[in-house]
Amino acid sequence: MSDMFDIVVIGGGPGGYTAAAKAASLGGQVALVEKAKLGGTCLNQGCIPTKTLLKSTEVLETVKKSKDFGIEVGSPQVSLVKLLERKQTVIKRLNTGVEFLMKNNKVTVLAGTGKITGANEVTVDTAEGQRVLQAKKIIIATGSQPASLPGLEVDGEKIINSNQALELAKIPAHLLIIGGGAIGVEFASIFNKLGSKVTLVEAFNRILPFADEEASNALKQLMGREKITILTDTKVTEVTTAADGLVVKMETPKGQKEVQVDQILVAVGRRPNLDNIIAAEMELATERGRVVVNSKMETSIPGIYAIGDVTGGILLAHVASAEGIVAAVNAMGGHKEIDYRVVPSCIYTSPELACVGVTEEQAKNQGIDVVVGKSQFTGSGKALAMGENKGLVKIIAEAATGKILGVHIVGPQATSLIAEAALAIKLGATVEDVAETIHAHPSLPETIMEAAEQAVQLMTAK
């Protein structure tokens, strides 16, 4: 087997395997190096397993509320073993899918740890020994890992990270989650529905700081109704071991607070995997622990690209995939730049939160005169029939033209509904365009149409 390749990709996550497939489809001889399982964090410890567990908790909630729908059933019982088995089945099936994608594109997959040891050289440590690959171009796609907190050692038992939370053999009676970002709030939903008492601590003044403030506050209120305790503007100051758990001291806006919990989940984000990926003498430009790239995904070293979480940008699987395509096209001699203007963000809580484009605050800070159209799911016939009529749609549009700048949704199936909004922004659509588009009835997307209609009315009033 030849060790000469046009492209060598290090890392087989959504960015890496997408880049490999794209480069191969453009006629390149491609090698993909992955030290664990194909699919990366997203497939194995992130997006897919958490959504699989969330679906199980959704089914549990439906069964619990079945009487409201005229269905009589017995008391539901949770089998954690079977939940985890189903999770692994889903992961394995998707692993196989990625393997087939690589095989179908004739990508050479190497199991091992890759390190860039020269401008056109990648050394791979495999179970059989070292293998040196020669490459015209190299793409770094090594992803990220759970970030830690100074002074709070993750031991995998009492104090865990998001990877370990997916493998728990027992549901904790009381779980404290540190971090109110996407990871923290999703795990709060999962464990709350599985029966844990959940306390969520966030140092910032609100959860999901990237989201529109109104949407963020709406989700916080709805999670509170599910008996999830959310403490914002709060920092953990001390953790001590007790006979039957952990004692956690916190500094809150109302002073010191102390709680006793069974476990702590540290969910304060992720950090790029940069350790030992390139020879020190090659001087790859980094900044605050991330690889610096330009809009073509090029690093400071000619012929070497970086994509996904390792660049420390928007840590989302679909962004990594988009960056992988850009890097692959350029590595194969094309000319393509990344466009971050339309990137949907999805939070799979109950209810869901999804957003795309600018927030109301961002628009105002940019000096843009806007109108804001809103519609509540309480008025949606479909949402009421589903028994999920909580939340809202919020559209931010340019006041002079009606051009849609941002859409924020809290409510049922928000993570699917956001696709219409993303396409509208990508195509430069106006609120009039959306309001005048006939939407099916009864359907959830009608709520987007109604928010657009309100924005049109506000424009007319101006």
C-alpha cells in the first residue's frame, strides 16, 4: 500500500470525515487518521448519544402524561441499562455509516494517533508500529475535549465531565451541573426527566449567553417550571466530601449558599485538542490554545489547514463539516471561503431552543433600526394538539427593508423549525416574503409566519 497521498486528514469527526470525502470526490488520494472511533465527539460522546437519551426521556414524559391524551397505561419504569444499550446501538450504526462513506469514496482509514512531523509528513502511531505518510496537503481536524475548572478535579465518580455523564450506571438523586451553556442545559433536561433533582449553576447573568436574551430567559423560566433549579450570577467556591455525597458552597447574588449533592457534572465548555499534533520546531500559529486560520481554513504553515473545534471558533458539528468542505476544496487547488453569516444553533432541551442570525441586542449595538415580530405557541392549534404549546418565535428584521436578520425560537421542534429561518436569511428574504408564503395548517411553522406578520404590521405603523 502506498504511503503517498494528496491529502492526509488527522481526525475522523464530522469535519475530518467530511473533508476526506470531499477531497476524494474531487479526485484526491486521501488518508484519514483517527485514534478512536470514526465520527468524533459528535457521534460518540456528544450530539448523537445525548439526542438519543433525550428521545428516551421524551418518550418517558409522553407516557407519564398519557392520561392527558385519553390513554391509560401503567406507571413507567426506567431501565438505565436499556437506555444505554439503545444509545450504543445508534452510535454503532452511525459508525458503520461513516466507515461505508469512507470506503465508498476510497479513503484510506488508518487507526492510530497522527502527528505532523514535517511540512508534508504525518507520522502515525498504530497498533502495528509507526507509519510515515507523505502528503501534498494536511488537514488538522483533531476536535476538542471537555474543559476543566481549576481546583475542581474530575475523578469520574463524584465529579464527572460530559463524556462520563453518558456512561453512568446509576442516576444521581441530586446532580449539580456547573455551566449553563448548551452542554449544561441539555444534561439538566436529561437528568431531570430521569428523576434527578438538578441544580444548574452559571457564572454569567443568564444561561445560554450566545442566545437572544428574551429567548434565554423564556427557556430558563420553562425549565424552572420543570423543577430544575437554575442559579445565575453564581460561582462554586468550595467542594468538600461528605459521608453521603458532596457539600458545595456557592457565592450567589443573595450571598453564600450551600447544597449537598450526590455528583457534580462539570460542563464549562470544551478546549481544542492541540497536544502533540505537530512538531514543536514547525511553529504553528496558535492563540489562546486554538489554531489560527484564515477564511480559507489555512494555518500559518503553507499546505496545512485546520478545521472544526481545534480552531476554537463555533464549536458545532455542522460548522466543522462546512469548514471541512472549504479546506478540502482549497487543498485540492480550488478557491473557497467560509461564510459564518448563517449558522443555526440548536439546544435540545424541553422545550427546544434554536436561533440563527443576530440577536436583538446585537442588532441595536450595530446601530441597526429594527422591528421585532413575535408569536406565541399558545396560539398554535398544532402545538396545543401536541400538548406542547409553550414558547415563542421572535424575528428581528431591518425596519427600513424588512430584511430578516435573526430568528429565535423557544418551543416544540424549534431545532427543525429553524431551518426555514436559516434559509430565509441565506436568501435575503424579508418578513413580507415569509408572511405572504402560504404555510400548512395546522402546523408549527405557522408560528413563524405569524411572527413575520406582526413584524410587517410594525413596519407599516412606522
